[in-house]
Amino acid sequence: MRFRKNKATILNTERLRLRLPQLSDHSAWAELRRESREFIEPWEPAWAEDHLSKDAFQTRVERAEVFSEQQTALPLLMIRRDDERIVGGITLDQIHFGPAQVASLGYWIGLPFARQGFMKEAILKLVHHSFVEMGLSRIEAACVPENQPSRRLLENTGFKYEGVAQSYLEVNGKWRNHVLYANLRRDRRDRAATGQLAWD
């Protein structure tokens, strides 16, 4: 089952709304990214000179709409429902249907909203949507080995360690090894004794 075309994906958690970015989000998004730069930059690809510009954000919005329509990616902003503030972003990327039924997960959280459980809410919701509504079978995620908060987050949301990829991504200007994790819709790795499946 694929998610339906021409219908904007909006996912709600207890405290968050996950939706595609809009042009009107630019100021709040750029402000949050700017004030959180030292917090998030060590874990991300190097920022382009125009990373925070309105033109670059417009391109980001247009690409998000195209990717969502083509069902190749789902780049969502995390909006706090009680005051409509952007708290971060979460993306389902490299979506493949057919025999693979796989996608990659990426995410970031603004410094003022870190360690408050927002990202855990978002990941659990998006993974559930991926398995139940989109019919995917496997969600992959990766982070640099020393990013312990991210590793704990993945482990606490059902992802399991699978190994290390050498020079996996260029992060903050350097090619870095990454630890690999995966969440499986029919995951028997910890359920052999009970026969239970995670999403069925």
C-alpha cells in the first residue's frame, strides 16, 4: 500500500503536527536553525553559504512537494501543536517500493526543544505511518558513533544496531563512519519467544 498522491501528509502526535514545509515557515525555521547551529552542525553535512536564505528555503519547499508527490521522500517539519512553533524536522528519504519496501530516516531538533521527548514522538509516529499506511517493510537510520543521544533515541524507538559503514557520509566537512540501525515491520529479532510482530 502506498500513501495516496495529491494529498498532503499531516501526522499528529500528542504534542506535534508533522507536515510539509511552507514558504511562510521560513523566518521561524531560519531563526531556529541559526540559534541551534552549534548544537546540530556537528551531526549534519556542511551548510551551504545560503543555507538560511529565503531563496534556498523556497527551493526546499518546492522539492519537498515534488518528492512527496513522487513518493520518493517525505520531508516534514515538526510543529508544536499548542503554539504552532517549529521544533525540528524529520524526513523519510530514499523511499523504495516494490521488492525493497525500504526508506531512510533522518531528523534534527532545535536546541530549545532538545531532550523533551519531541523527537521520540515524531519517530514513533512516522515509523508507524511508514509501516501501516505506506506498506514499507524496513526503515534504516545512521549516525556517527559518538552521537550517543541519537543512538539511544533510535534504540528506544525500536531500531536495532546492525553494524558500521566506513566513510558513510560527509558530516561537517569530513567523511565519517556511521553506525547503522534498522526498524523492521516484521521484526522477529526480539520476538521469537512470543511470536509477536511489531506492527501487525
